[in-house]
Amino acid sequence: MKTGMIDTSRIEAMMAQLKTAATRAQGTESPLQVGKTAGKVDFADALKSSLDQVNNVQQQSEQLGQRFAAGDDKVNLSDVMISMQKANISFQATVQVRNKLVSAYHEIMNMQI
């Protein structure tokens, strides 16, 4: 990859991940069918779906932690910690995607016409 140039293969891989997350959130298709039957997917919808999924994971983790703190016998510490780590990883991945999108936007805006 050259500096100052946009690596299109990474952008395409990111778009494929967003499409997969969007279809999983909608529950309409399995991840294996995405490449075969998916037509055009609106980027804004895919991004919103991904953000909603991250938000849901964080809320579930918080609720699990609250149940554990309240003394619920059905919730153990390992489940709470795993849930919190999943929420943290999904949030960090979202931040990295945002950083890449902002970086790509800045590169596009700085291109000579």
C-alpha cells in the first residue's frame, strides 16, 4: 500500500463486514447468503445497523453486570466479564472503522482535481 493512496481492498472488506452485520441485525439472511443474493445496500443503513448492534451488546453487558451486582444467582462473574469484553471489543472495532472512514474522507478531500 502506498502512502497517500486509498487501499480499495480494505474498503471493500469493510463494506462486506458492514453488509453482513446489517443482514444479521435484520435477521433476514444468513451470512453465507449475503454475497450471493444481496443487491445494493444503502451505506447509511448498514452503518446504522452496525451501530445499533454495538449498542445492543453494550446494553446487554450493562444489564448483566447490574443483575450480578444485585445478587442474581443465575448470573456468574465469568459471564459478566465475557459480556463486558465482547462489548469493549465491538466498541473498539467501531472506533477503528470510524477512524478509517475519517482518514479516507480526509484523503479524498486533499486530492488534487
